Amino acid sequence: MSIVIGGMIGLGKTSVADMLKAHFQHKGIDSKVFYEAVDDNPILPLYYELTQEELDAKRIPFLLQIFFLNKRFKTVKDCINWRNPIYTIQDRSIYEDWYFAYVNKNLGRISELEFKIYEELVDNMMEELAQLPKKAPDLMVYLKGSFETVLDRIMARGRSFEINPELKEYYFEVWKGYDEWVMERYDASEVLVINMDNTDVVNSEADAKRVCLEVETKLTEILYTAKAHIG
């Protein structure tokens, strides 16, 4: 089965992915995590650290969205072709990339023409994926949190290029529409919402166990429903 971990910047997608992998491995279930390209991303620090004038001149936001889209398209194909694990876990999905591009367009960081080209590329990629077996995930684990929690987690993570106070407006613009996008527009899979305002899978073993149980219960429900339809 395929799981994607979605949610706002800083809420702990990678930590949840690693936790689920360890949980499944402990139960003797093989799994593999496909991580978001952050640490080896040459464009991301530029996106956060350049001035607005530099962003506009060098079109960094558009370049960053193309970079992520390309990486996630490859991840989807890798998940399909990876035969060994019973579970594949993706650290953010290709479906969320459109939302980030949309926010950047609304902020004027991506032009209307760039967004049109981006959407055409997304459509072409989705047409390719439609020809492949099981391209969609079975479950999105969506990490939801208040804006205060998002800021606290970003600061606690301590990535230098993410903690510029001037980025607060950008984070808010992404955050304010995220829940609506997931609940109203995302339709690739079932969604399990985890409230990160009262969940800390890194520092609370009880929280980690609870989230693992919720995910496992939801996957069992999905499997049961699928078998019922086949039967």
C-alpha cells in the first residue's frame, strides 16, 4: 500500500514518515520512505533567502516549483516500480505541488504565464501516470495545525533559511488555504487528519503510538472496503 504524508511546512512530515516506517518494520512489514528533496536541493535556500527583487529577477519560485514537480514525478514512478516493500511512504505528494504553485501565483512570485506552463506540465505528467498501475496513494496522512504551532515547529527545527521573520507572511498565505485544499480539492485517496496542535511524535511515545494505531486502523478499513468491492 502507498501512504503520503501531507501538511504544512514544519509540522513533522519526515518525522511521521520515519515513525511509520519503524512501526511497520517492528511488526515485520517491509516498508520504504521516499523523502522530499530538501537537504540536497540547491534552489530551496535561494527561495527563502533572496530579496523580493532578486526573486523576481531570477524567477526562483517558478524554478523551485519545477524542481519539486520533477522530483515528485520520479518518486511516484519509483514507488510503483519498487517491488519489495509492502508499504511505500512518501514525504509530501505530487498533488500538493499544485497548491504551492497556486499560492506563489497569488502572491505574485509566479507569473500567470509561468503558472499556465506549470499547469500544462502537471497535466502532461498526470496523463503519463494515468497509464501506470496504482499511481495514486491509498491514504494521505494530513498533518493539520494552528498557525502558531506551524511557526513554533519551524523555529524548533532551526533550518537557517526558514527562520527569517519576513517569511511569516508567506507561511501564513500557505497555511490559511491548506485545510480547504485538502478537504475540498484533493480526491486522489482517503485522508486521515492528525491534529498536530496536541501531537508530538518526536518527544511523546504515547503520541507516536496513537498516530501509528490510527494509520493502521485506517489502512485496515481501506483494505476491507477494497476487498468488499472486489467480492
